[in-house]
Amino acid sequence: MATVTDRLVGFCLVAFSLLLFVYYTFWIVILPFIDSNYGIHQYFLPREFAVIIPVVAGLVLLLFIGIFIMVMMWKSRKPAQKSD
């Protein structure tokens, strides 16, 4: 059974993901149809970051996955046996 801390962390992760999804969706899908002189545009980054941020995040994720696999393979390596 999950403890209270586990549930709180899970709830926070889900809430953060939902907030990020709503922000990104509004930024990409709805904001282009709103006139640029409205004040809502000040709360969002320029549109070119809509591509740059996910690409960089994906590359960092692939880097960490590769490092993790490399460390696990290195730790599980058996020492070479000497043949006398």
C-alpha cells in the first residue's frame, strides 16, 4: 500500500504534468489566434522556444538513458579470467 508521502508526490507530479500540458497546449494551439497586442502574450516565451525546449529536453533524456545503460553495463561486467 502506498504511504501518504508516496501519494502526495504522485499527486504533485500529476498536477505539475497537467499544468505543463495545459500551458504548452495553450501556447501552441490557442495563442497564435489571439492578437499580439493583448497582454496575455507577455506570459509566454517566443514561439521558437516551442520547438527548442522539447528537442533539448528529449536530447537530455536520451543522454541520461545512455549514461544509465552504460553505467549498468559497466557495473555488471565480469572480471576476465586468467588462463594459466
